[in-house]
Amino acid sequence: MNRSRCEREAEVVGAMRSGAVSVELALHMEGCAACAETQKVTALMLLHAAAIQAQNPQPPTASRVWRRAQAQRQADALKRATQLLALMRGLGVVYVAALMVWCVRAFWHVQGAEMTPAWSSLSSLASGTVFLGAGGAVASIALGAWCLLLLGKRAGSATASP
Amino acid sequence: MAVHTTDACEAPILWKDESAGAMDEQRFQTLYDATARPILAYLIGVTGRRDVADDVLQETYCRFLVRQPGAMEENETRRYLFRIATNLLRDRWRSREDAQLPERFDEGYSENLEVRQDDDVDTQMDVRRAMRALKPRERELLWLAYVEGMSHREIAAATGLSAMSIRLLLFRARGKAAGFLRPEKGRV
């Protein structure tokens, strides 16, 4: 037994909380610094708790909390469902921006082609930029379609479950 | 599948895992009735503010329902709820909006600590002084240990700290709180 720790501290707390401190325990507390301190602080905290309980604070009704949880759950589900769509929208914006850049470049190429032989213009049209743009479009469409299919399947399985 | 509606949105909500043992409203009502009052008292005791306590209490149960933990014993559920509440309090204190909260203990709820007829004036002043001087973490630990009567292991589960840390922190908090009491006080 020392000031910091006594194996009977839990017993002291239990007795203080129940309000039934035995004579034997009271004698022990007089001789044990740790238990005496525990007793004092337990009394302090119980007084603090009693002051709060005296005000009889009423928690919100269970139905109100239930409704709030439902609304929160629905908002979470909606957020999860729209994350992918937001991503696709972002990709769409990037693609449109890239397309506009390519159009501007192509426009300058066509203007320059008036001064060059026809085969040179055809060559520029068949350049990697065209294939890159077309490939990007096809990939984006495929990715978007796949995502929508996946979302549809998930929604279908959720609705079908009992 | 059960279909519910909410005030926030009239569209039906589909609780797809309800049949898998998730909590229904009746079970929630039973749990809430058994646990809400002690948790509310804990939150008021730690924050000293009724508005914050109410908000955190509701958020605690919302998190519990959204996470839908598996089957738990009554005591385990209680500890889990205390843990959520404790974590939410910590999050609030860390956030900018409630940065001043620990320093504003009992502001707006000071009537709770007003002197009652059956209590000694000095003791009430001791309580108020001690609660103001203690850090939120210390008030948490002291409340869980001495009002809720939790063991070190249970407090560790409720706060996310190790039992060894609890032992040390609780010892320090106890000594600090005892320093605010007059020698003759504390006898109940």
C-alpha cells in the first residue's frame, strides 16, 4: 500500500457510490492515503453529478434521434452513390477542355495548310492527336457506361434483397 | 425489406441489412431509454454545457446506428456509446469552432452548480473550482472512474487509451482534484 495505489480503491468507490461505507472500510481509509484521496475525490465527483441530476436534464426523445440517424444514413448513401458520378463529370470536363485545345490547334493547322500541299494537310489530320482524341472519347464512353452498369447492378441487388 | 420515411426527406429509406439483425426502432428505443440519461449527465459533467451535451448525445446515437455494430452485451454497448461520445467531444475540442470550450466550463450551465439548500456552501464552491481547473480529459477520467464506477480496463475501452495510461492519468487527475478540497471536506 502506498499513496498512489491501494487494492481497495475500487471497493472505496463502490461503497461511496452505494452510500454504504462499512466501519472496517472507514477505518482503512483513515490509515490509507490513496483510499482517503479516492474517497475525497469520489465525494467531489458524486456531488458534481448530483448537482447535474438535480436539474433533471431530459435527453431528446428516442424517435427524434432515430429520425436524425435515418436522415444521416440516407445522406451518406446518397453521397456514396454520387461520388462516382461526380468523378465522371470531372473527367468529362477534362475531356472537353482537351478537345477544345485540340480544335484550336487543328484550326491553326488548316489555316497553315492553304500554303502547303494537300498531302501535308492529310498527314496532319492523321497525326497522333486525332487518334489520341478519338481513343480518349471511346475510353471515356466505355468507362462511363461500365460505371453506370455497375451502379445499376448494385441498386438492383439492394432492392432485390429482403 | 422495411421501409421508413423521415422528416428530412419524404422518400422512403431502404434499410437493406435490417433483416440481418440490425437494430429496429423498438430495440433502439429500449437501448436509448437505458443508456441516454447517464451519457447525457456525463457529457454535461465534462463540458458544463447543456447545448453541447445535447448535440453530442444525438450525434453519439446517430453514429451508433449508422455503424450498426454487431451483437454486443449490455455493458459492452454502454462502453461503446461512452467511447463514441468521448471521441466526439475530443473532435469538437480539436475543431476551431469549439476551441474555447474547455476554458468555458459551466458557462451557460452554471445554474447546475448553484448552491443547493442541502449542500454545504464551501463544498459547492470546491466542486465548482475543481471542475473549472481540471482539464476536459481529467474530468472525463474522473467521471468515468468515480461516477460511473468503471474499472481502469473499462475506462481504457471507453477512451481508447491503454489501461496503464489510465492508471497514471487518473492518479494525476485525482491528486489535482484533491488539491482543491479542504481537508475536512470529502466525507460523505
